[in-house]
Amino acid sequence: MKIAIIGAGYVGLTTGACLAELGHEIICVDNNREKLDKLNRGKSPIFEPGLEELIVKNQAAGRLVFQSEIKPAVQQAEIIFICVNTPPKDDGRADLKYVEQVAREIAGIINGDYKVIVDKSTVPVKTAEKVKETIRRYGAGKTNFDVVSNPEFLKEGTAVIDTMAPDRIVIGVDSEKAKEKMLELYRPLIEKTKAPVKVVSVRSAELIKHGANTFLAAKISFANLIAQTCEEAGADALEVLEAIGLDERIGAQFLKPGIGFGGSCFPKDIAAYKKTLEILGIDNTLIHAIEKINQEAVLRFLRKIEKELWVLDGKLIGVLGLAFKPDTDDIRNSPALKIIESLKKDGAKIKAFDPQAMANAKKEIPEIEYAQNPYEAAAGSEALVICTDWREFKNLDLERIKKLMAAPTIFDGRNIFNPKEMEKLGFRYFGVGR
Ligand code: NAD
Ligand code: UGA
């Protein structure tokens, strides 16, 4: 099928490359020139395992094209995906200006041939209805189209795997014709993976996305609440949560305590859902608590550092990990950045290392020092603060680290080491919840 994808970010690029891999013909449109130049040189603008290989392969096969002009892409496509960003406004509502802009542009282009317009961006319930209205308003009578909600569930760091082997495919439609088109689009994937397909109403599909992200964020905040309890009561949160997660009704995933969830999605999506509840007149205390515990996770960690190091002014602190999670170069809402900002405010000098996210971090916080590797970040430091659970940090030569540091103290915000072993090695070691 011929597909247009508007917005070549994490979601648009991964969707485009994976649909091309499944045999569809894809035109990805973006208004960011720099991104397009990179893509047209066969380079992925983001670090995402397996993505660049898929892009290059499908570009070479002529199934994947990147361009800035939306018109030819929309004209030739049967299905048009909206994959633009939906950032938070100051009050937590989702800012839908990019979605509206794309809807208006599509309205001016579609010309009578039937089109399915798919909202893949994460949006509040009833947004598809607004998209439909917008296209009607600005398309003067061109009404031969349907708007579908097809939320995306990929995780950064495993985006390609998540897309090629999804837990489920959710299709929110209110027309039989659109449903058939969407099933045709996903048929190769459904046949290959046997992924369950949920065909639901448009509003339900929109709510499935906000509901799923809120539930996952709630699990993490619950884990952090248990961690706080364990710290005060003298128990081990990892032992407690492992046993809790063995109950099949609860499950072990997303119960890792630490310095809280970051990224471009959970914080913004739960804030948007909180607003939806407010608008619908429903109590949003639960969401408020999820956010509060998440903020407290970072604050408690900082208090631990301050308590141990006492005066921070002038002290050199090594920071390992800047990305909001491993296997990505994304630093949007990264807890690491909040920690660095606070330590800097107290006068500490920071030397940071991240395997992939330093280029992005340098744009955001150019004033700190950056190391070439974890050992350089540790050298001469009075403490090492671990903010991201990159695999390579778990395999560090800890004897070497100890010798390099001015004082062997580690604050492990992701519990990647075992406290007893760290003590045996001669570190003063502080994890989360243990
Ligand atoms: P992103 O910022 O990485 O990408 C958005 C892209 O859209 C950018 O490249 C931007 O230049 C482009 N764009 C914006 N307006 C445009 C326009 N008018 N015309 C052409 N291009 C335009 O965002 P993302 O992380 O891919 O997220 C996109 C949406 O998907 C958001 O709603 C997000 O919540 C949701 N989502 C993201 C993830 C994730 O892991 N990142 C996962 C699931 C869902
Ligand atoms: C999340 C969801 O997991 C995806 O399903 C969803 O599609 C996406 O948001 C989205 O809507 O954009 P992502 O933000 O890429 O994906 O990454 P996660 O793996 O969910 O991690 C989010 C944050 O939670 C990270 O900061 C991570 O360190 C933290 N986390 C995760 C924990 O602190 N504990 C855990 O047990 C799991």
C-alpha cells in the first residue's frame, strides 16, 4: 500500500521504516531540514538500535522516501499517518497545534479519492473528532475520508522490536471501510506475529493509550513508594518488589524503583490525562499521587547525596548516564538532568558520561564537563552518581574506578550494583530502597 507519514520522529521514523520492511511504499514527511538531510544521507537522526539499518535497506529498495513536501505524499497515499509531537502546555494539557496544522494541510490537499487519516500521535480522547472537523472545515466539501486512531506503544531503545513484534495492535474506527484498509495495512504483521488486534471505537482507542501509559507510570511510582518505605523501615525494596511481582495478576515488569520515570511520554501523558479527568469532572487524586511520588524519587536521592557529601560547593562529582533510560540518546525529561541541575546549584562541579546522549546533553547543558568514558568521569571525583542503567555500566572495572576516585562513594539511582558486594569492594554505596 502507498502510505504517507507526517512527522519523522521516534514514532514516525520507526513506523515508516517498519512498514516499508513489511513491503509497503512509504513517504515520510518532516519540516525539519536538518533531519531530512541526515536521513537522505542514510543516517538516522536518533540513536535507536536496528533503526538505521532498516532505513538504509528500505531506502535502497525504493520503498522509503524522506521529503519536506506534504502535498505529493498525501495525494498518492491511501493511508496518511499523523505522527507529530504533542508536547505539554504549561497547565499539563496536550498542545495539539502540530496535529491541527497537519490536519489543515491535509484538508487543502485531499481531492476526492478516499483517504484514511490515522492519528498515531498520543492525544486526549475526542481529538480524532476535532481532526475530522478541521479537515471538513478547511477542505470545503472534500469529505471522502475517515479518521482513525491507531495509538503507538513502542518504547525507546526497543522501538524496532516493539513495532515488529507488538503486544497488540489497537485500531479505533467508526467506519467499515477504514477498518478494512487498516487490517489490510497490518495484515503482513498480523500473519507474521499473530499479534492480537483490538478493533474498537475511536474514543476507546484514544483512551487505551492514555490508560496504558498512566497504569505503567503508576506501577513505577508504586515501586518507588515501596522503596521509600523500605529505606525508612530497613527492608530491601528489590526483594519486596520481586516477590510482589511474582503474583501473575501484578507481574514483574515496570516495578523497578530508582530516580523515577522521565522521557517525552509518561510525564506529559499522565499530565494530559489528569487534565482530561478534570474536564470530565472526575477526581484526579491518583494521577496527582503518581506525579508527586515521581518527583519525590529524585528529591530523596538528592537529599541522600547532600547528607553524605555535606558541603557540595567545589566538589567534583562524576555522573554516569544522561539519557532518560538506556539504549537511547533521548534526554527529554531525563531525571539525570534534574539531578545535575540541583548539584550544580549547590556549587558542585560535574563531569558526565553517557554512551549515546552526550551530543544532545551538550546542547542543553554546555557548561558541565564531559568525559570520554566512565573511568574519566570517575577520575578525581568525590562521588559517582549513576542515573541511567546502561548495560556497560554494570560491567565496569570497579577496582579501577575505586583507585581513580578521590573518595570511593557511589550513589546508584538505578540499583545496578549489589550493596553487599560494593561494600566488600570498599565503596560507600547508596542504592534506592535498600
Ligand atoms: P518527535 O518530536 O521525535 O517527532 C515529531 C516529528 O514531527 C519531528 O521530527 C517534527 O519535526 C515533526 N513535525 C512537527 N510538525 C510537523 C509538521 N507540521 N509537518 C511535518 N513534520 C512535523 O516525537 P515522537 O517522540 O516521535 O512522538 C510523536 C508522538 O507519538 C507524540 O504524540 C508522542 O507522545 C507519541 N509517542 C511517542 C513515543 C516515543 O517513544 N517517543 C511512543 C509512543 C507514542
Ligand atoms: C513508554 C511506554 O513504556 C511505551 O509503551 C509508550 O509507547 C511510550 O512511553 C510512549 O507513549 O511514548 P518510553 O518512555 O520510551 O516508553 O520508556 P520506558 O521504558 O517506559 O521508560 C520510561 C521511564 O520509566 C524511564 O525513565 C525509565 O527509566 C523509567 N522506569 C521504567 C523505571 O523507573 N522503572 C521501571 O520499572 C521501568
